[in-house]
Amino acid sequence: MSAEKNNKNLIVSCPTCQEDVVWNAQQTFKPFCSERCKLIDLGEWAAEEKRIPGEPVYYPEQGIDYDS
């Protein structure tokens, strides 16, 4: 993610489309450029296309395996 100072506003890249986004109070979907990009990202997480790396979670005392 690129970030630059521009007139005291931070500029970031939208995680979905890479468009520049001004990080200020008027930008309601930050860090995304639009609601569309925000929902695309949410859908990718919901479909498990994106994951946070790490070991699978297993709680043997509860018989719960969160990797399944």
C-alpha cells in the first residue's frame, strides 16, 4: 500500500483496485475507494479466497476444529 503526504492528507491505494484514496473524514469507505470495492473485498474474505497466515486452530477440549 503506497502512502504519501499531500496537503496534510494521507493518500493510500484502494486494496481492491489500487486507485488513490484520500484518507480523510469525507471518505466514508476508506481504505477503499467505493462501496463496490469494499464489498468485493468482503466477498473474497467470505468465500475464503483470502486468509491470514498461521496454524489451524484446534481446541481438543471442545472438539472444535476451525480449519475444517
